[in-house]
Amino acid sequence: MKRTADRTANGTRTTRGTRTTRRKGARTRRGTRRLRAALVALTAASGLLLTACSGDGHDGKASDSSYEGGGGPGGGTGGGGNSDAAPLPAPDGTRGTDRQREGEQDDRRDGAPDPDHLSTFALDVDTASYGYARRTLSEGRLPDPSTVRPEEFVNSFRQDYARPDGNGFTVTVDGARTDEDDWSLVRVGLATRSAGPDEDRPPAALTFVIDVSGSMDEPGRLDLARESLATMTDRLRDEDSVAIVTFSDEAETVLPMTRLDGNRDEIHDAVDALEPARSTNLGAGVETGYETAVEGLRKGATNRVVLVSDALANTGDTDADTILERIGESRREHGITLFGVGVGSDYGDALMERLADKGDGHTVYVSDEEEGREVFCEQLPRNIELMARDAKAQVAFDPATVAEFRLVGYENRRVADEDFRDDDVDGGEVGPGHTVTALYAVRTRSGAPDGHLATATVRWLDPESRAPREESGALEAEDLGGSVWTGGRGLAVTATAAYFADALRLDGRRHRALPGAPGLGELADHAAGLADRTEDRDLHDLAEAIRTADRLS
């Protein structure tokens, strides 16, 4: 297949092609990377190396020690590392290979520092993990560590990043020192323009796929879905359309794509008739939902499948990849995205999150009527319009200043460094009014208080033209603030959410604490102080959740 070269909005030359072409060229690129590594090494010796397109490592490069657990394809800083490179010494003075052997023995997965200074990931605006953790804590239980995704805790809180006037992103990079020597927290914040008036958005064609299995007969599940859908039906515009698919052991289209104008009573009747049935064939529900969405496809409208379920699949296909493979053509050809809404005290978090990530969408979790109204009547209308498709971020740390860094969370969203500008590789979908935050723990080199620290670049495709665009932001080491607790509200909130997630994930084996982590009691005090200063109800809820976790642990 022929590869084509384009130039992005900032003039960067990029090569695009099919996955098949990329595989055929792998050997050529590996040879090119080895040659490039030699040239980079010469440049670094002159003290001029700031960034590079290759992950080939050599002494002097910064390392991502993989806070979330090790290298491998898509892990750590992506697939850019060269396994032939000698590992850097770890902070404790041991060689990385020795630490890796120790990690294999106790299953810690800290691994050897990857001699790479790039970190690449797909954007993610999911928040379900934090919502489900709060629900679990309110019931007197600590959440399963496997359900705690730090990026979803971080992205559950509003940020005040500057926003662009038009389409695309702004990029904000800031940071502050922790209580641990040489360690800082660096925040990369991305923001799209604010959502305009509801009447300015394109019409919506929404296919609701509703779980009516027996497990949905618990208070706060199907009853919550009915209430939320009924309220949303009254809020949508006349030119919007709605279809409803239900599933238990089988799937059924109970309402084909129907315009709201003049048909609200019919839609209300379909919502009111939702009743729990038998087992959960989620695969059949998703497949029928996409078939219904394709049948009712509207040109010029935003076509979306909204899955409402506890995701406790027990019949038919129960694997996210298998389910999505069956509806892959609908997703790719028609651009139909998935919005997952999780409900229930027992919740198939992993399956729903996987479906949303691979279905070009995102997930939220609702536990009561107030949250349901917020999701269906506020968030969903705002998310109808897309501002960016296949959005990815890449952060380049300056090895002259940075000795080590760790991306907090995003394990399932890591992208190989070399795929950052490959627009055939999936990224994340982002709507108007969204912010995306990524947090890094960064250890600066002793005696290097000044100098360039990092450059963050976001790349996305225009949702209509599919043309690639990029925007960047940078941070100097001298711009790191004092303590994370005495700086701006936004960074302090991000740090609090990340430290909380980190504490919930600690299980004595796989994860280690973020640098400068306070105890849960102290962390609750930080959250309460932020809440009092800002009068932010969300922060009061965060403080209460941390106190509850402290009592339970």
C-alpha cells in the first residue's frame, strides 16, 4: 500500500499509512532507529538533545519507571524503547536488570527503568472509576484495587484551564514540588472550547441500549435508567431522534429511530414499559443496538449508541474485543461512538471500560437520581458534538533535567511512541467543554534547578475533515512551584485525587506510593480545606470519601 506524507497544522511532517504497511516497514524502521540512536547519542554528548522521535536509549536519558507497572508493548512510555540499550541505574544504585529480577520474584512489576524520555497515551475522559469507588465506600466497603483507575479520579474534577476560541485544544503544563527530595508532580492539562448553546449543536441520533436483565431489578438500576431517560426525553430538541433497544437473554428493538417532534408520548411509553427479565446477553444488546443505529443513521447528525447496564454479562459473548469485532464495521464506516453509563452496586467495571475505550467513546457511573439527571440531561447533550477524534498526547521530557518520570494511570490507554503520528492508531474522542488531565511524578536531576523540563503535544483529527492537527505547551524546571499544597487550586485538586487513587490501589505487591504521599487523614484535611475555600460540593464529597476510606482501612 502507498504511504502518503502530510504536514500538520504546525508544519510537522508526518507519514500515514495502513497497519499492514506499517508492519511491512517494521524492519526498515528498526534499522533507521538504530542509526538515529547513534546520531542522537552524538547530539546528547554536546548537551543539545531535547526531544527525539525514537525510543532508542543511552546513558543520560530520562526514564519512565512505570508507576503503573512495567514496560512491554504499550506500557511505560510506549513501544519506543530499545531493548538492546543498557538499563540506567535505579535511584537506589542498582542496575535496572537486577531490580527487574527482584521484581519478577515478588511480582512487584516495578521493572527496570525504561531508558526513554517519551510518554504517549490516548486521551481519556472517563470518570466511572471514581463514581463507582464513591458508591462502594458509601456502602461500607473498600473498592477492589483493580477497579481504581487514577486518571478517572483525576478527570472527575473541574479544571480552569484556558480554552481555545475555536476548534482544537489548549495545552497547559504546570507543576510543583512534593515533600520528597527532587520529586515533583507535573500536570498536563488539555481543554476544548466551551459548549455553546444547545440550539447550536448538530442534531442527535441516539440509540439507547438498555439492560433489562434480572440483575437490573435492584433499586438504583433500571428504575434509575427509566427516570433519567424520561427526564432526558423532555429535554432533547424536536429535531433529535431516539431509538431504544433492550436486552436480557435476547435483544429487541422496542423503538426504531424516532424524531422527538410530535412523538414524545410514544417515547415516554417505551421508556415506562421497561421491565427486568432474565439473564444478561450484553453482546447481543450491543450488536442489535449498532444495527438499529445504522438503520436509523442520520446524515449531518451525531450518531451515538448509549449503553446503560451494570455490565454483568453472563450469556452469549462476554468479551469486549469479541463484541466490538462484530460491530466493528458500523463503528469505522459510520463513525458511531459509544457512551457507556454504568449502574448498580455490583458493576462489571472492566467490561464497560473496555467497551468504551475500544468503541471510540467513554464511560460514566451513576448511583442516584441527581447523578442520573446530570449525566442524561447535562453531560450527554454536551457530549453529542465531537471536537476531536483519535486524540493522543505525547510528552517529551528533557533528559538533561529529568532523571525519572512516571505517568499516573492510563495503563489501558498507552500508545507506542512511534504511533503518535500514525492516524490509523486509535486515540480518544473528546467533545466540547471537556478537560483532560494527565499527572506525572518527575524526579529532576540533583543540581539542575533550571533548564527545560518537558514539552507536551496533543494530536487529533478534525471530526469532519479528518485532517490532523497538533498543539503544544512546555514547562521549564524553574517554573515548578513550591509545594503542591500551597500552589493553585487546580494542581492541588489533581494531586489530592491522584494520591487518593494511589492509596486505594496499594495492595502490597504491584503498586508503590506516589512520591510525597500523605496519609489518608492528612489527605482528607487537604480536600476539606480546598472544599471550604472554593465552596465546591464535589470537593466536599471527595473529602468525605477519603475519610470513609481512612476508617475502613
